[in-house]
Amino acid sequence: MNGRLTATRTAALATTAGASLVGGWLFLRFTGLGGLTLIDLLRTGLVVITGFWLVWGAYPVQLGLLDRSERTGDQPIRRPRGKTVVLVPIYNEDPIATFSRIAAMNLSLIDLGMEERFHFVVLSDTQNLEIASREALWFARLMREPRSTGRIFYRRRSKNIGRKAGNIEDFIAQSGAAYDYALVLDADSLMEGEAMVRLATRLDEDTQLGLLQTVPRIIGARTVFGRVMQFAAGYLSPIYAAGAAKLQGNEGPYWGHNAIVRLSAFAGSCGLPKLSGRPPFGGHILSHDYVEAALLSRSGWKVQVDLSITGTYEEGPENLIEYAKRDRRWCQGNLQHSRLLAAPRLKFWSRLTFLQGIMAYLASPLWLVLLAASIIAASFPNMPPVLSFVGATDQGIWALSLAVVTVLVLPKILILLAGAVTGRNKRFGGTLRAGTSLLAEIVFSTCLAPVMLLLQSWAVVQVLLGLDGGWPATRRDNDQVSMKDAFAGTWWITCIGIIVLTITLVWAPATLVWVLPAMLPAIAAPALISWSSRGFSHAWLFLSEAEAAPSPIVLSQRAIAADWHPKTGLSTPLDAGVPARVLA
């Protein structure tokens, strides 16, 4: 690790720790009036712990705003020396959507004259026999696309042992030796042929590069929730990712898709253990991507993220219910990483990444404990103090609250201001348009934050109780959530909001100003979820870069899907005799 990276990481950790300690001191100045009780000390400790991870999550923005990495789009592309297999793992997905994406990517490579360096392999773990039969049907349709035979393959496992990671591992063991690199996609991934070629040539150029991760843009959002997420991912996430990349160096992330791996490195380093015991903490590793990145780093391979490679896309959840289902799986996977924190020979940054992922979910119940402790402290003001604190003042809590709001909001404002100076905002409709969308995003995310906090806290409780959430299939076409369904899924959040608000009014009215902003959205959770799942076609608000200038690959995929869809009709009926290259 070079000295500059060490200094950057040290400064980041020291600044974050210092800020969290200052937050604890400000809280002590408020709670110390009349002496410190045991519950006051508990609350102060929670402020320091949760504050550390709050500041740590915002820190990369300042580094990202200083990033001056050049896009690779202006550089000529060249033919890759290595041969790449594009892996598309699927699990009970819509085959028309999935295979039309493959067709579009294949055509993009053909247009570049690079198709012979890339093969596609669909790795199906579909367990629903009806969907499996449709997969075979639409794969036959895919094989009728230009130059598909001999380059696009399909395989379905009858038992999805190890899920996605196990499916990829099986393929590498059986067929991986035929390729130099593997470009791993998800069923909803889409990538320009040029981006695929640039990824492969990057691995050609750097023989120590084991994995290169892109930062995909979210596309195709149709609902209020989806479009807010799409805008935030396109406008804010690249800056966060650029800053995080400066901290990660060659020990970067792997998000499991839209990334390319060197197969010799992956096969030699990333065999995943089956953890002892039962799920959720035992069994197959759910969040395998972070573990695979750590194993590659442990073996000496570079793991990097490259924001300069554009033309890489994915889709996102269209409502909070679907988002929460995915988040529940991530919660279990991240908490499972606690079993790996002490694994031998892992690098410090890999362990910190595991810890950060764990705290991303543990922070939610810790915030709830802090809220509950504050209500208890206000309800029983005469608890005996155990320590005195000189300089206590009731102004400390206001300074701390302002600091929390600053940490949450200021990074977004800085991104907006920087975009106005650099001209980046033009790609999002201009500063006025981007600023209005950002303000709406802040309001929306603030309203949903208490709901997400309770959902994540319940997910943590479920994992700690030993309840396995499994790997539910994603409903990518499930947009609208009725009020009835929203209430059925979140009635307990509404009840918690009502109960906490009632207790506060009766026993601790002085804390109402702090409790009300959190509990009102909780009470309104079903209405928020149902409303935000409605279609949103307002072209002015939440404009993303991908919408302002649609990528050719996106337009191509939509045209192919429209041509394939049964409602639009097919030019000729599907022929069961079409030659389909199916792997056994």
C-alpha cells in the first residue's frame, strides 16, 4: 500500500473518529445538567458509535468532489487479447426482458466488430417449471438473432445449490478454462458493447488486475419511488463512489454484477466456504460479492472500481416493499460477515469493509435504542446521577442536531454546487432542475427514513433470532402497491408510531419535538408506500442523465423487447427446431 493511500485512509478515520467524539461531547453538555446518570452514559456511547458511521458514510463526498478522473470515452478502443464470457445468472425472471437485453448487447458487439471475443452464457437457477419452459422458448427466439449460434449458451440447474455464487462456481469448474475473463451481469443488467470491450482491454493491460467493477446507472424507473432512486443513483452515487474509490485503492468493492473478473484469479482465490451451523449465520454465504473481493485482495490481486467506463446499466426496485425484500437479504448477508471478520490473512481494509456493511444495518436498531433511552430519561428525570459534568448546557443538543442535519444534507448540497461550477448539472437538465429534484429527493428520503429504520431494525431482529430470509425472487414488474397490501406489510410500523407518540405525550412531552418527526412518517407508512408506488411520468422532475441522453443500448433493448412481446405479434411463429446451444 502506497504512502498516499495510507495517509488518505488515516486522515479519513481520524476525522471521522474526531467528529463522532465531538458529537458525544456535545451530547454530554446537554445530558450533564444535574449530573450524568447511567442511562445518560449509555446514550452518549450510542451517539458516538452511530455518529461515527454516519460521518463515515458522508466522508467520501469530499474526496469524490476532488476527483478529476477522465472518461475513457474519448480514447480509441482496441480488440481485446483475452476471450471473455458474459455470465447472466437468472432466477425466475421474465425471459423476454432478460434475453432481449442479451440480444441488444450482442448486436452492440457486432456493430463494433468485436463479437468473436465475447460469448454469452445464461445460467438459470429457475425453479418454477412454467417459467423454465418459457425460458427455453424465448432462448430459441434469441438464437434467431444475428451471429448468436455458437456464441450464446443456456444452462439450467435443477437444484440451485449455493444460489448465484454456486451457479457461477459450477460454470467456472466445468467451462471456465475456455475463457480468460468473465463479465458478470444480473438479469436486469445492460451494457454497451464499447464498455464491455474497455473492461476486457483493462485486464489485458494490467496483468495484476483481478476484478474491475463499474458503477451502473439505474434505468427504466416508472414510479415515484423508482424515479427518486434512479435520480439519486445517477446524480449523487457517482460522487460517493469516486470518493470511496480513493479510499479503497486496490482493495475495492465487488457488487456482484456489472463487473469483469480474471478467471484464473477468481478460480484460484474465490472458493467460498460453507459456514458451519444453520442459516442465517451458517450455510452458504449470501453476500458473496464482498467476500470474493476480499479473497482476491488476500491473494494479492488488484480489485478496483472504474467510474470512467460509462454505458453500464441496471434496474432498481419500483416500490419500498420490493426494496425491503432485497434489503432483508442484504441484511442477513452482511450480518453473516461477522463470522468472517477474524478470517486469516484478510487485509485490514477488507475487514473494515465487512464491519462497515454490518454496521449499515446494526446502526438502525442502535438509533431506536437511543430514541427509547431518551424517552425513558425524560420520563424519569430524578434518576440518581453517577457523575457530574462541568460546563453542561441545554444548548448542546441543538448544536448536535444541527451537526447531524449538516452531515446528512451538506454533501448533497456540495454536489449540487460543484455541478453548477463544472457544468455537470447540464446533464441533469440544468442547475435549477437538478436543484429542485435534489430538494424533492431530500424531502422524500427524510420522510421514508423512519420507515426504513424500522424495517431494517426488524430485519436485524429476525436474523438475530435465527430466522432465515432465504433468497426471494425479485418481482421486477411489481410496481403498484395497494393501500391494503401496504397496510398488511407495515401495520406494525404504524402501531409502533402510535404507541411511541402516545407514551411521549403522556410521560415525556419535552421530547416531543424530537420524536414527532420520526413517528409521524411511521404512522403514515402504508400511505407513503402506496403513494410512492404510483406511476410517475413527470418529465421535468427527477430527470436522470440516462433519460436526458438515452444510450443506444437502452433504445436497442426496448425495440427488441417490443418486437418480441406477444402482444405486438411475431413475424413468424417460434420454431421448436431452431438450433439452440444448450449446455448440459
